[in-house]
Amino acid sequence: MTRLPDWEARLSAWIVTNRSREFAWGQWDCILMACSAVEAQTGVDPAAEYRGRYSDARGAAEALRELGKGTLIKTVDAEFDRRPVGKARRGDLVMFEQSIGVCVGGAGLFVGEERLTDAAGIPMRAGLVTIPRASLTQAWTV
């Protein structure tokens, strides 16, 4: 996959557009979010055949078995080359725990919720959350 000449501007616009988009299985879960960022940079959606095919965690696992390589990591490995996390550059795919996200320099962006109050507060911000690079465990080149 080759990045488009204006990939950085396209990725920045993608981040702004999707900053508050909430998690939804089969529409905006970790891998579909990450592949949407890949599409913004390359014009190619590597997850097109997965979109809308499932609506819960069980369906996602079935889609990975039927359409992918069985697991999330094996499926991502089949599409992208691994690179050391320390060498991941902006726009590459990264992993935190069992989620795939997008590298944005010193951190990764993941779809989820981020607590904006203290432990006793309720307000949460849904959408793209930032995880420091030191917590990332895998990276793949886009």
C-alpha cells in the first residue's frame, strides 16, 4: 500500500472529523477505525469486506475466522509489515492491549472512552483516545 502525496493533511483531517465518533461493532470498532485511517492516507480500505458484516464481539470474532486469518493480530500481519514500536511513524498502525490504533507520533489513537473527571465523576468523552507510545506493544507500517 502506498501513501498518497498529501497523506499527512488527509490524516489530520480524518482525526478532526472522527475525534468524537463513538465505538460501534462492525461500524467503528478498533480495526475498522484503524483501517479507515489507512484509507484516508492511501485511498484503499483494507477492511472494506468486514464493514457492516457484524454487530457484536462474537460476530467480529466470526468475521476474523471467516474473512481474515483467524485472529486480529494474524489478520493485521497478513496485510501490513511489522516494525518496532520505536520506529512507528505517524499514520502507522499500533497495538495497545487487544486493540489496534493509529500512531500519531509519541502516542497512539484508539477508539474508546477517556475519563475527563476524577474517579468519582461521571462525565466521559467518547471517541478517539490517546495512549502513550511507551504502552504500545506492536506496530505495522502503512
